[in-house]
Amino acid sequence: MLRIKFLFIFLFIGSFNLIAQNEIVLESPALVEAQAGEGVVFLVKYNKEGNQQLKLTWKSDILNADFDDQEGEFYWETGADDLGLHSAFFYLKDSSDNIISTSKTLIKVNARPSVPTIDMEPDSLDSRAFIKLLQGEPYNLEFIASTRNSRNVDDVVLTYIWNNNTDLTTIEKAETHVVGNRLLLDWTPSQSQAAKKYFDLDLIAIDNTNAVNRRKYRFQIVGQELPPRLRNNVNDTYIITADQELDIDFSVYDPNNDPVVYSVDIPLTVGAPTINENGIFTWKLSSMEMSNISAEFPVTIKLKAEEAEDSQHFVEKEITVLKSEQNDPPLITKLSNLSIREGYDIKRRVFIQDNNHPIEELKYSLENEPDWLYVQQENDRLFLMSDTLDFDIVKADGIPVQFDVLFTVTDPEGATDSKFFTVTVNEGVNTEKLYGQLIDYQRSTDALLVGLRKQIRELDSRVQRNQRLKKGLLFTTFFLGSFSATGAFFEDHTIANEAIPYAGALLAITSSVNALAFNQENKVINLKGRLEDVEKSIVRNKSYLNTYSIDNQTDDELRNSELVNRVQSYRQALIEQRIELRRLEDEYRELNYVQRKVRRFNRKGKAENLRWSFIDTI
């Protein structure tokens, strides 16, 4: 009986020696993904300390791959024809060429996503190496980014760089605006730009797959001789009143900066009608003078501005002047509706014409106006003005608020003119609040990602540990099963024959351990995968926000409607992700090894030291 016990102990120790030998684990990535045209590089590792006699071999269906069996480095330069799933097998052999450990790596080669496209409208200008624009001509250009990787235009981000200068937001005589996936360029090239001649506009488009396209548009400004142009609108008819000066602003500017001379053609000399070097025509008649030339009215005058060195380039305007013999009521000639956003102020000019009184003698009033709207006179100009509007005018529903206001002007004789206009207040962007929300989101997600990564590493380590133990138990089960199965061939009353019942008992024990100890392995793997999904979603959202360059809480980029929508959407998504992490925490605490850990801490009176990495950092 004693000999049977020694034999049993010998067999048991021998089986665990084999398990210890099997502990030399060959490690390689389970799955490697790459895009066609990229290189695939990874290491196959094992513990070389004390195992110098072992050698590394491999085989694969990849014909042009290389493997360094000394360093354990696998390298493969993929091509466009390598799309699909490939496999590589690695073997660790001893000096007798026996395989003691294996590893398998799957390599998935994906097609490269198509890069976004950038088009210009009108496309008729984009037909040569340089887009030729004429000096002084207005151009309205539109650049549109699109991608085949998504049907949602919001999945394409478009940005630009002028003349290779990232700090340059626009250039002279041009307005550059980015609206979603479009860039709007309104440009009237100047003479100085024609002298410089060449300008570069780099457009960069990034889609939701992080595919990037960069396209350079080169502009050539062609100089040309242009006639002078009026600075202000000039009416066809004016009224002159006795003892009051008639002033007409006929000032011009020359696109080529050539000197300009002014002239006036009028059939009368009474009152000394003249036009000065600044293009201001003046004429003043006394009551006696107007009475003497009353029959001459209406008077037609012709104002002209021409280049001093080339009289073929000119602008002229024919005007009719009427006389005023009575008090004409004031006239509101231009009062447009107002549209303003919260966070801005109002300064809009109102044009009043009164042939009998200067503007400072007139009175103005508003009815049904909001308390922040008022009228203010600056020299000879009249403005509707307001201070900066607060962010509490538009309600939470975001519907614009309208005010129908009556504007009235009254002269000293009591004559009046009135006109209704509408003030529309649209919801504005509270940049200080949005900036705070953006910073809070970045800080919260930074801390959350640290905890997530730590918990994912713990679960991954648990999976790897279970796989190593599972291999050892499977080998022991196989050995004991083989011993029990061959027991019938042993002679009766021998040590081997008498050890069969003990081997069977050990087989039952190891089978039960193998079945019970790893029954939650799939739960651990599933939990790890769901945590990784949350991590990927947060990283993707942060990468989109990082495409916006925000310096401080007053940065104009904070008014970008696309950025506003993304911040609100991602903050809502973060709430849902936190709820999901709470559910995952509950599943994590139900794992057997976690419950054992809780019980162990409770027995030691250290339950308050037990922390959950992916929850405590939230």
C-alpha cells in the first residue's frame, strides 16, 4: 500500500512538472489590423531567461512576409491585393524539436478609405494652374468638401490656411467664412494685391474616418485700368431751400489709386455752385436769389469725376434740383429691419431728409421699442443703437423674438413722418458658458480615460492569466484521463493497477475545477469589450473637438454653430456613457474573482480601501 502511495505522489508531481514546463508561454498579438499599403510589424515574445536552448519557428500563408527568429520580429509590407484575413503560426521548440508552445496571429488588411474631395464653385474659374481674378471685380467663391465615407455632411471638417500663414484668418479686401463643410470667399482684389500678383489658399478636409485631403488653390491677380467709383449712393433728385446750403456728396475712389479731378456742369452761376477737391458739391441761394431764378427750376446739373491723366476713365451723374417754397415735412428715406443675435450690440444708421431744417433741430421718438433700443445722433448722422444684448432675451425654446417698432421724426413746425420696422433677436452663443462646458468636458473625459484604461488592462490581465491556467488544467486532465483509460492493461495487484482509483478521483477534481473556475471567462471578455467601446467613443469625440482652435472664452470660433452642436451632443453622450459605466460596474462586482476580493478585504476590515478604477475617476 505504501508503494502505491509513493507511485501516486510521483505521478502527481510529474504532472505538475509538465505544467511548469508548459508555463513557457509564447505571446503574439491575437489580431492585427492594417490598411492596404501599410507595414505590419509585431513581436513574438517568450521568457528567454534560462531558455536559451529553445528556438522559434513559424509558418504562414503570407508569401512575402519576413520573420526574424532571433529577435522574434514579424514584418510584412501589405499591398492593394492583400485585402482580407491572413494568419501566421509561431512555434517554440526545444532542442529535440518538440513543440512546447504555440501562438497564432490573425492579420486583417482593410481597404484604405477614400479621402474627402474639395470642389470650387463656380468651377469655370478652376480650369488652369492659377485662378485668374481681375483687379477691382467682386467675386463670390464657394469651396465645398464632401466624402464618400459618410452621407452626413457634418462628418466632414473643413479648414483653411492663407499664404502658408496659420495665423492669417483672411486677406485684404476679402471675407473668408467657414460654414459647416463649406468655405465662402467674397473678394474684390485691390491694386496692391495686383502688384503682389500671387496668393495661395490651402484647404484641408478631414472626415469621420480621419481621412485627410489637402488641396492648394493658387490665385493670380490681374491688374487693369478701372474708372473711378462712387463712395456713396447719389439720388436723382434734390430739393434746395432758400438760405440753406445744398450739399451733395459725389466723392469717388479710384481702384488704381490714380489722381481724380471733379467738375460740375450747371447752367446757373447764382449762389456760386461749386464742387471741391473732395467731391462735395455745394450750392446756397438766398431768398432773393431764389425768387429771381424761380422760373429756371427744375435745374439739371451734371457732376463728373475723371482721372487726371486719362479723361477716358470717368464717372458722371445727372441730377435734378427742385426748389422748396414751403415747409416740406421730414422724410425717412431709409430705415431697414434689424436682425441681431444675443451677445452683440446694434448700431444702424437711419437716413432722414429734411429740406428746411438741419438734423439737430429734428426730434425723434420710438414706440413699442424694447428697453435696450434707443436713438443717438453723432454729428450729422442718426443711429439706432443698443448696448450689448444679454443672453436672456430668447427663451429656452430658441425661437427668435420680434419687436414691431414705430419710428417717428418731427420738425420744429410739427410736421412728421413715421415708419414701422421690425427688430428680430436671435438666440446667441454665450461664449463664456460654452468655453466652460468645453473645458469641463475635456477635463472630465481626460480623467475618465485614465480610469477606463486601467480597468481594461486589469480585465485583459485576468483573461491572459485564466488562459495560462486553463492550459495547465487541460494538460493534467488529459494525463489523468489517459492513465485511467489504460488501467485495464495493468496486471492485478500491481502499484499501477492499484493507483487507478486515485487517478480517477484526481481526474474528476481537475475536470470540475476546469469547468467551474473559468465559467465566467466570457463575461470578463464581454465586459472588457464594452469598456473598450466606451473608451473609443470618448476618444473619437475628443479628437473632433481638438480640430477646433480655441484660445480663450472670447475666441470667435466659439460662435461656430457646428462646434456648439458638437459640445452639446458630446456632453449628452457623456451622461449616457456614465450611466452605461454604472451598469458595467454592477456587472464587474458580480464576477466571482471580484466577490472573492471583496470578501477578503471585508475580513481584513479594509473594505473602504477597495476602489473601482473606471468608476472612482468619474
